[in-house]
Amino acid sequence: MRAKVRKWGSSLGIVIPKEVAEARGVGPGDEVLAEIRKISNMREIFGSLRGWKRPTQQIKEEARKGW
């Protein structure tokens, strides 16, 4: 699940969408385990690939070998 961090008073929080909460059986007062990873800036990632000379199709074909 992706969520946007929001400021709540002097703290930070995320909102669990209703559909996700219902699917997981999560309700008010329940304790949950969350893995926090900051999503990298996509422009930074794609900007780092400018030097690649191989076509996308070739990369996909190499990745499929051995499946």
C-alpha cells in the first residue's frame, strides 16, 4: 500500500484507506506492523539511465532467459 505522510499536530501519520482496512480486518485501536520506505524521486532514477544504450526489448528478453 502506498500512503502519503501527513502532519498531525506535532506528529506525522498515514491514512489506511477503508478498502485496505476492511480487507485486512483492521479497525480503531488495533496494532499493526508497518514497513516504512521512502519512495525515491522517479526523475532521479530515470535520469541515471540516460547512458544506457541497450534497447528495452533486449533487456526484457535477457531477463526472461531461464524462466
